[in-house]
Amino acid sequence: KELTVAEVNSGVYVFQCEKLFNALRQIAPNNAQGEYYLTDVFEVFSNNGWRVSAVKAIDSTEVMGINNPAQLEEARKALASRPSS
């Protein structure tokens, strides 16, 4: 089922600070790794009736990941091919 999803999380978030810090106090490391996940705050936001929304990137190069030298080169080429403003 997950393989049918054609979207990815770019990891770019915008929060109202007060609500974010409130939500961070409510999350727990309830996973095998014992880690806190920032994405757990979305459930807290939803439970409190706070707005949660997603924005789809028009240009996927704006959120491309760079994890190795080859991906860095891809990003460099994408940036270089953009018209200057």
C-alpha cells in the first residue's frame, strides 16, 4: 500500500512557535529506536484542532534531497539551469 504513494515528505515545516513547543512537550519516543519524531507533532496539532496542511512543491528540484556527491551534482546542475532573476 505504501509503495503506491507517489509523494514524499521534504522535511520543510512552518509552525507557530507557541503551538510547536506545546506539541513537543506532548510527544514521546514510543518506537523501537527510542527516538523523538518531529512528525509526531502533527497528531497533537490535529487533536487540538490546530490547522495542519500540506503544500505540494510545483518544482520538485526545490525540495530534492542531497545525500551524496552525485545528488549534489544533480542539484548544482538544476540550480545552474534556472534563469537568473
